[in-house]
Amino acid sequence: MGKTLPKTVVFITGAFVHHSCWDEWKNYFKSKGYHAIAPPWPHKSASAEALRNSHPSKNIAGNRLAALTDYYDNIVKQLPEKPILIGHSIGGLIVQLLLQRGLGFAGVAIHSVPPQGIMTFKFSFLKAGWGPLGFFTSTRKSFLMSFNQWKYAFTNGMDCDDQKEAYYQFAIPESKLIVRDTITKAAKVNFENPHAPLLLTSGSDDNTIPASLNYSNYQKYKNSNSITDYAAFKGRNHFVLGQPTWKEDADYILDWLTKLP
């Protein structure tokens, strides 16, 4: 490898899930010598159970993508070095947005919600997203997935008991507006601009963000003259961070980082 890797990693959480979804990842990266943090979103520092009990929450309902991106921007700028940014879902989109601001030594977008302009009409994507978008419902109230919605959008293919445990541990209310913001200019990426090295990953079983969306996201960067890589993993659903295969994914990322020029 070329440049010395930074030792700071910022994990950026996606929508609908508690930031503790990164706990095992943080510990694993720490065991490899990294300083790892996973800051909670605004108004989401309480436990998953407490956040569910707070539903409907006006504070959570008021979260917006532009402000959330600025929130992580501020966290990153206060660190002693340019960190490695690793995000999941909307967290992956925020990684892409921060990289175009010149923040981050490198970025990894795991099953990233695509930036503005990248869409699919695949049924699973539309079905998984319809409830969270909350059309014809008040945006002043947060959205909380039912267990059935969670099973389809996040943990499809898993044992029912594991799906229930994952729901209890990690499912939290979400802002409908932040989901809608992903198709606005708040999610705009200038794909031809140079950027720090970026790895995008996808999962074959992800109903919420189909692999085809992640590949389209990757393809958009082809004229950036920057390192942009893509990795597709079989059997991963949108709960990829908590599947038994999570360490294989983490090892792939760690190996990718060490090979950067």
C-alpha cells in the first residue's frame, strides 16, 4: 500500500436502526488497531426500546438529510485526522456526500441508498419503501416499521426467532421526511468530481436496496478519475451488519483499505 492509513473510523448509521448495530463492528475494528466511533443520529441517543416507546416522536420526525449530513460533517472535522468513513443504507449515502465535500481519507458505502437521480422500479424496492415514505400521512409523526414490514425490508430469509431478536434490539422510529429527502438535491452527488477512494457493496437478497441500484450507483462514478470499487455479496439482506456473515464483510473492507495506493 502507499499512504499510511488513518486509525480513526467513523461508522454512520442508516435509517430505522439503532446505532448499536455497529457495536460488533466497532469492537472488531478496535481489535485491529483502529479507534472506532458510531455517533447516534440527533434525538436517537436513547436505547432502541426507549425510542420505540417514544413513538410517535416529533423530534425524530423533524430530522432532515441536509442537516444530518452537516451533523456528521461537523463530527468529522473535529477529529485529529481525516477518518475512514463507513456507512450503511442512508449512512452510505452520507459517506458519498461527505467524500464529495473532501472529508474522509476513504469511504465505504454498504448497501447505500443511491444519490438523487438513481432509481429502480423493482417491486421489492417499491414495497419496502412505501411505508417509510409515509405518503398521505402526517410528516409531523415518526414512522415505525411493524414487525412484518421489518421482516420484508431488513431480515428476509432469516430464522423467525432471529428476526424477532433483531427487531427488538435495533428497530427504531424514523423521519418520513429524511426518506423523501433522498430523491431531492440534498442527496445530490457530482459523480464526475474527484473523490477519496470509495468502495460500494451490495447484497443479493436485499429487498430495500437491490444490488442493481448499488451497481448503478457505482457505474455513475466511471468518469471521476478516482478509485471507485464495487463488491457484490451473496446472501446479504438489508440487515447485513448483523448477519452471521458480517465479519467476512468487515474483513473484505479491511483488506480493501490496506490495498489502497
